[in-house]
Amino acid sequence: MSDVWIVGSYSAAFGKLPHRTYKDLIREVYLGVLADAGLANGNDIGMAWFGNCGMWTDGQGSIRGQVCLSPLVREGLFPERVPVINVEGGCATASIALHGAWKDVLSGQTDLSIAFGVEKTFSPEAPEKTAQMFNGGIDQYDRDEWLTYYAAAGEAAGKPFETGPGRTIFMDTYAMQAAWHMRTYGTTERQIAIACAKNHTAAADNPKAQYRFPLTPDEVLADRPVSWPLTRAMCAPIGDGAAAALVCSGAWLARQPAAVRARALRIAASTMSAGKYRRLEEPGLSQVAAERAYRAAGLTPADIDLAEVHDATSFCELYQSEMLGFCGIGEGGRLAESGATALGGSIPINLSGGLVSKGHPVGATGLSMIDELVLQLRGEAGARQVAGARTALAENGGGVMGFDEAACSIIILQRGQ
């Protein structure tokens, strides 16, 4: 098995885009990824992975990728007869698509495989579609199981679990985890706000971000409450977007011009894990996936120069800092407060703006994380560039299984030597 590389990456700008269709967004990111890879066409592509969660709410299930790519095939832009695999895994969807493309190349089935992620979560004419899509991310067959689980956890966290109109289960469960962390380890609301403000401020320099305005910790804390201790600024917004990445073999890359080879990034590891109904004090599934990735890459947390993590809420960034080994368990708040996770710190996190400010179109998020890390490792991130970055990690979780996500992906990228 040879090395596997990302030769092209592209993300559309995220935002509320009611007048852009799924097909529009896929066209943009496909042509964008070809241009980024220095390719005039996609004739060498042997496999495609298509990530999406919500198209079924518009009546399109089953063959989502084939439908969205069909205009490009008719126009001769996308090669005919390429197998298209549709994948869905909550917020981890695009990362799962990339994992599939990586395995295609790793196994030798093809020299070039492409991963897409696309989502439209903003539905001003039919907001119930947004709720339908998100409800697919939690068990709809045995609701009593998680209702009982969350009721008991709320007692332990000192934050009773509540349901009802105007609430979201997902933000409430993140809030309970934050409350338990605060009670157990002394984490503060301000530490969560510091991580949040850092990301909003970073996003001001990201032209692809949904929100591009800086915030101070005080402004974050003063924002509208969503579910204590979380305010609106600490929670990922509703939005639309798409992203893609082109994965190639070392043999294929060796045949490309020097300018293309110089910008390729090696996939040092791609690992996944599944969630379960864990105890509050038990480490989460991202720790398992991260340990697998470090072993596969022959690396340790100290080798990571920067990371993009799944901050569906700003508390998640503190928690994932611990799960990924960037600090000790219970020390995520102090790590953020120290400045270590900001640009210029020892382990910058979410310099894209993170989900809370870059945006979170569910099925596209994982590949947008990869696009940020590709820019960083190429030295093309502009004002948010991490000097000398050579190794980067993306952590992405999707769906809900108690206080775990249902699926977690860890991807480690490295600059070529």
C-alpha cells in the first residue's frame, strides 16, 4: 500500500443561501477542487463519495450524489460511469466521505477518488425541514432510553434535562455536559467565552466564514442565552454550504507537474470510532479515534501544529482539547484561557472560525475543516496562518448517542518532506 495524498481541496463560502441549489453548490466545489489540483478535467477520477444528510426532506433520497452530479456528467465535466457512493453520518458525514475516498486509494482500487459534502439547513419557507433533518441524528425508535439517560445525567450535572417548544435537545445536552465539567473541574463560563471569542475573531479573516465579525469574551457572555451556560454566540448557526477534496495515490502524484506535487498533503492517518451511552466521567469516542490515529501515523499530540475540531458549541472545543491529548482531562478551560489555542499559541485550534463562526452546514463541515488545514499546511491561510505548520489534525463527530457522538473521525495531514 502506498501513501495517500490530498491533491486538491475547495470549500464554498458558508452562509444562508436560499437561492442556491444543491446542484449549484456541487458544481462550484467540483470545479474549484479541479482548479486547486491544477487539473483541466476529472477524467482520472475512479470513484466518488457524496456526503449529505438533508436532501430527503426535499424528497430526494437514495441517489443524492448521482442526481447532483448528473448535469456535470451531461456536460462532459465529470467522467461517465464513475461509481458514486452516498454516505450519511450526521455532522461527521463529509469526514466519512473522505475516509471512503482515502480507503479507495489506499487499497489500490483507484488512483484518484473524490469526496463531496453538501448541505442546506436554512429553510425559511419550511423551517420544519431543518428540525426533521436534525432529528435524524438521534435515536427515534427508543426515545425513552435517552430521555431516561439525560434525566439521570441532569441530576449529576446540576442542570435538569428539559424538553419543550423553543428548545433543542442537542444544545441542551451539550449544556449539561458543560455544566458537569464546570461542577467537576472548575471550568468557568468565561473560559468557554474565551474560546468562542477567539473563533469569532479568527473568522473575521476567513473569506469563506458565515460570520465575519470579532467578538470579545464579554460580548459572548452578554449574548442571548440558549441553554445555560451557553449563549447564542457559543452555538453553531444554521447555514448552507459545500466542500470537496480530491485524493490521489503516490504513483499518480509522481506523474504530475512539480507545482502540483509541491502543494499535495499526505494523509498520515484516517480513523473512526462509534459512540455509546457512556458515563459522564468516562472519556468520549474522540479519545479512542485519536489514539488510533496517533498510532497509525506514528505521532503524539505534541507533534500536532494545529487542529480543527467539532465545536458545535464552544464548550466542545474545550472538551476535545482534552480528548485529543492537547492537555489533561479537566484542563481544557485553562488551556483556552492561557492563549495556547489562539494564533501564535502552542496548539492553535479552529483558526477557520470553527463551527460557531465559520458555520456548520452539517454534511459539508468535515471537508471544510480539511480545506482549512490544507490552506494552513500549504502556507496559504493569509492573516490566520500558523507559521511553519507541518502536521495538522481534524476531529469531527456526528449524531448523538447519549453524551457521545454516534460517529467520530480523526484525520491527520502532513506536508510532504
